[in-house]
Amino acid sequence: MSSAISIFGMGYVGSVSAACFAHLGHRVIGVDVNRAKVEMLESGRSPILETGMNDLVAEGHAAYRLHATTDSRAAIHESDISFICVGTPSLRSGKLDLSHVEHVCREVGDALKEKHRYHTIVLRSTLLPGTTETLVPVLESASGLQAGKDFAVCYNPEFMREGTAVADFLQPPYTILGASTPGELKLLRPLYDGIPGATFETTIPVAEMVKYVSNIFHALKIGFANEIGTLCKNLGVDAEPVMRIFTSDIKLNISSAYLSPGLSFGGSCLPKDLRALVYRAKEMDLTLPLLQSIGPSNEEHLERAAEMILQRGKTTIAMLGLSFKPATDDLRESPQVQLVKRLLGEGRQVRIWDQNVSLGRLVGSNRQYIDEVIPHIGPLLCSSLEQALDRAEVIVVGTREVDRETLRQHLQAQQIVIDLVNFEKSRRLGEHTSYEGICW
């Protein structure tokens, strides 16, 4: 089923979206203040240089499915769904310049005054989480209408790369539709029928944030590859096979592994290997800010966890989990151990429970680690979860190896749960329990 679509902003995102939607059979009206762009589209020519665009624009023009205008009011009245694709450049401070988006929202709202049909407005510009919600009052004020009742506001980020934008639109990694309620996606949802890949219907802030996370991760990967390449060159190592072999691992390296927010990393490998590589770079007088920042970032996250606990102003703490990884008894550079040491240093009384860690069972390097490095922690270990929870004011969940039912049964209304591993949300632990997660 075809739809009538207006797209505001015939820049890169807007013009590609217009041409592709027309290619999919929809009737599209492009809107822009730049008459040259409008005239090019009206004559069947692409306003941007992009692979495949000339053919798609010519196709849409010949089929009378793709038009362009400078008249925003006419475009609104001739469509049922409008995409806002104008730019959000940076100000000198780095802050987003929302003036173009706000201007278009006022234009759209003003045009809606005289329209008596329900209309869907879709923000496609890159916006920080919470921004779309701040634009709703602009639309309501200009239109005199009520969002959710007279018109819908959605967020639909794009994931197109220059040079492959048409292919990326028609075969995206996924499609994200953000709205306050599922009903507001009624007109937007069908536009992506037949488009391959998973579709995620979610809240507007989540949709806004996914766009930023994607772009920042791309930037992070480029910076990481460049710093590793620099280090390889100075070590006399060929970076090309290193990265080719590295990226062939889709189980750990190029995957969702290690991308779940939680507590800081620790253990016998990651901290030690990071320090060694950073030290070697310093020996060669290499400045690698990205690699050098990983350690301080990890320490700052651990400090964030400590402050979450200390700010509660409570004295008795139950620490659930001590090893750096579940199902192990490895305490070397465990962030949980560092957290306990920090709490003790602040005068807190701490009890510790970890089903894999007990003085009677520890042998070898782990027993030696407790005896020599953290001897004051040994006496704090409890033999049972119940013992650790008894009379604790704050319960810190630092492992997923906790029996949920036992924890529920022993939680008391006045106890505070600080969750460092996304163990379980408060309503499932106990609706009267105060709950806070480190990253959620």
C-alpha cells in the first residue's frame, strides 16, 4: 500500500530518503528552501552526488511519484506523514544547533492548523536523547493541536553511509521506530514493509541514543585501529594481518561480547596486558590517547560504583560476589575486591558472600593473594548468603550467581540494593526495596 509522504530537507539524508521511498512505490514530496535543489528534483535530477541516486530520482520523476516544492503548507496538506531531515550542525562549543529543526517544526505546526486529518511527524535528523520530546511543545504551540491526539511524533534514525547510502537505505542493518505508544507508529510502520533486517519498535529516547551509540562506536573503532596500527608500525609488526586476524573473531572481538554495561573490568589478563602495551608505547615516545585512557576510564567507573554506595550514608554493607568473573575464584585485580577495600577505608562495615570463594577451599595463587594482598578481607567472608544479608543496610550485587528466590525472601523493605551486574530490576526483587543500578 502506497503512502503520501513529505520530506523536509533535501540534503543528503532527505534526498536519499525521498528517492528510496519513491522507488518503493510511495508518493513523495520533497521540501526545501533552496530553489536550485527543488528545480533539480522537479526535472528528475539528483541534488547530491551519490551512487544510484541519478537513476532513482529519474525513475521517481518519470513515474510521477517524486516531486519537490518550497511550499511547506502545500506539502503538509498533500501528505499524511512528514519526515524532518534537516541538519543539526555543531556550534563552536560542540552543542547541537537545533535552529533548523525548530524552524521546520514551527512550519509544520503552522501548516497543521488548517489540516483536519491526523498527521504523523517523524524526526530523522540526528538528535540527542530527549530532544524530540522538547520539540513536541513547539509543534503544539504552532498548530494549536495536541500531540498523541491530533498528530503523532516519532523518531526514525537513519544508518546511511555516504557512497553507499541507497544500498544502506534499502538493506539497512536494522530499522528503528521510536514512539511514545505503539499506536503512533500506525502510518510509519508500513513504510518499511519488505525492507530486510530486524525492526525494533522502542521508545523515542532509546531510538535517539542508538543512533549516537552507533556513530560514536564507529569513531571509536577507527581511532582504535589507527592507534594499534601506529603501535604496530613502531614495533616492526605488520598491522594488516594483525587486524585481519583480529576481526575474523566474531565470537569475542567483533560481537556483542564485552558490550554489556556493568562493573569495571579486572582479572589476571586485561589490566596487566593494557598496562604493558601502554608502557611499551611510552618507551617509544608514542602518544596514544585512546589506549592510554582505557585504564583511567575503568578506574573512574569503579569510583562511580563506590560513590553510589557511600552517598547512601549507610554503615553496614553486604557485598555479594568477590571474584572478578562469575563461576571462578580468581580474585586478582578484581574490581569487587577494590570496591571492598575502598568501603573499608571509608569506615564501612562489610560482609562478603561469594559461593566460589571461601578460605577453606582457596588454594594456590588465590589463597596467597588473600593472605598477602588482602588479608583483612578474609575474616569478612560469610559462609552463606543469608548470613551476609542479615542486618545489612545496603546490599551490593556484584555477581549474577545469586539465587533470586533466596534473595527475595531475605530482602527487607528498608534495605537498599545497588546492582552492579544488571541482576534484576527492583520490581522483581521486591516492590518495596530501594534499588539502583550502576548503568540502568
